[in-house]
Amino acid sequence: MGINSIELAGPLKALPPVDFCCAYGSSLLSNNTDKSSMVDYIIGVADPEKWHVENFERNRIHYSRWMSTLGPKMITCVADKIGVGVHFNPFVEWRDKIIKYGVVRMQDLALDILTWDRFYLSGRLQKPVHVLIDNWDIRKVNLVNLKAATCAALLLLPPVFTEEDLYVKICSLSYMGDLRMLFAEDKDKVKKIVQGSFRTFQVMYKPLLKEYAAEGLLEFGYFPHPAFRQDCGLSATTSLFSSLPSAVHRRMFLGKHRPLMTGEIPSELFITSREQASSCVLKALRRIVLVSSARQAVSGLLATGGVNAARYLMRKMSKARKSRTE
């Protein structure tokens, strides 16, 4: 049965107007049998503080007693200064369901998609989501993100790989370095996401694969099974690496050259081998994800209060333990 977008958009009727909204979560995957899982939403707005003020007036029950004490201004400040620019309200009751929604400034969302400076929501948008509202044409902007994710995955993959290998690698990018993967996430999370939304991954990435095939970077064949074979030469490697966002380039040049400004691409990419490029991508993403996930964890604890944070963590850990004992 397909996803009912009208039903997914239902909670938005109770919220102040938004500029962007997408839904995701394990309960929406075709291979998931536990439909009791929370549905997650990313909500983009022009001014989070003003949005929270209006939402307080409409839906104060969405905020814990601790959040109500902090107020919209402090909640937004914690998200911006300590976290990665997004504030999540978990365990919100909507009819017979439980949802979680994260509120982010539209400018911050677009910047992360283009630069990977935080690689938090940009990582989420590399995976299938159900876009419900898109007043800023984020789907078009996100094409840059999808291309970058493909380039990073190709640099980390061997010369021959399957289509599923590619999507698993893309899906895993935003979990590299995330401490939650050690104890608070399903050990098979990445594989389940890919298997539960394989066709959607194809819709998202097949056009890019055709482009790379036309450029001679990829070819599809039987080696001896259906698979892709990629050009791992220095020219192809440099081309892929140059297409990565500025955050990865800055990480490579950190401590070796003049610090790069946000959005600036180095005039020279000192790539000497495939191994060097792969190592750089791996180290950069692990570092970015580690910092962002840690900051967001602290931000969530401060903004939602210890009770809600502990409740959410215990729920995640319970799912993680179940996946490790099955």
C-alpha cells in the first residue's frame, strides 16, 4: 500500500504555516512491520523563534514543562548556538499516532544541503523522504546534495559494486562517526532503509548514474553478475573529489594551507591517488558527523529536558538491543 500524503500532512493543520516539510521514519518503510514507530518531520520556517512563539499559543502541549520555562527565544538560541540549528519536539500526540518534528531555519537548511557544514539534515535528505510542502524548491537545491553524496560514495566503493552497494554506501554517509550507532541505533538500520525504499533510491539516483555513465566514469555490465564498474584513475578521482561540498575540502586543507572560507573551493586539489581521496572523504565525514551528532545530543538534552531526552534515548536503545538479539 502506498503512502497517504494527505494523512501524513495531517499534523501540519495544527501547526503554524511552514515553508518546507518532509516526513520520514522506519514506520514508513515498506519492509517495516512495526507501525507504532514515530513518524518524523523536518519543518523549515523563515524565523524559528517567531514560529515557536505562535506554536506556543496554539500547541503549548507540544512543549514539555522544561521547554515552556525556557521559552521560544531560548529554545531557538540553544538550537543555533549549541546544536546544529534544528530543535526537535519528540513524543507529540497526533490523533492515534506519536510524531516528532524538527524545526529549522530555511536559510540554514539550504546552506547545509549545499556545503555539508553540519551534514545533519543534508544527510537525511540524501535518503528517501516524503516532501509535503516545498515553497523554496528545496527538491531542486537538493540535487546538488544527491550528486555530492554519489561522488562521496563512489570514492569509498571498490572498482566493481552492485546498485544496492551504492545505495547502502550513500545511506551510511551521514551515520559515519555518529556515536548513537554504537548503542542507540538498530545495527541493520542502513540496510533496512535501503531495502525498504529501494525503488525510491533508484528514482533519486538513476539519473545521476546515467550522467556518470555518459561521462565514462561508470559502466554497467556483468562482472560476472550485474554490477557497476567505475573508473578509478586519477583524473576520474579528481573529478569526483572536486564535486564534493566545501566542508570536505576544508577538512582536507585544514592545517596545511590557508583556511578556506565557507563555500570556497580550493584552487588546487592536491589529489595524488584514489586511496588519498577515499581516506580524506572518510576522515572528513566522520569528523563532521561526530561533532554535529554530539552537539545535537547536548542541544536536545538542554532544550527538551532530561525526562524527554531520557525517554527518547531509552526508546532508541530498546530498538537497538532488539536488533542485536534477533
